[in-house]
Amino acid sequence: MQEYLASLKVNGKVSASGKVYPGVKVVIKDASLKIRNEFKNVTFINELNEVKVTKYEALEEDFSKNH
């Protein structure tokens, strides 16, 4: 799965429609972010090789079922 994700040309996005708890580590390609505060309904994006938190965006396709 990691090889597949690394091969993608897009920067990456992780959307969480529920809660994201402190202690969770969000990894998108080579960037990571350790969550310190609880979040709800957020999207994490890889921007300039850094994970940033933005407003929630529903994903158009569920990639978790492809592999």
C-alpha cells in the first residue's frame, strides 16, 4: 500500500467525517503530523510536504477498498 501511495502523482488527502483523537499520526506520502488536539469533520492535506488541517471535504472515491 505504501509503495502504491508513494507512486501517486497527487499530493494526497485524508478526510475524517468523525473524530480524530490526540495521539493519532496522520501520514500522507513523506509528510506526517502527530495529532495533539481532538478534531471532528476535518481533511488533512499534504501541502509542500507538510500535513495541514483544513475544513472537511468528502472524498469522491473510496480508495481503501482498492487494495
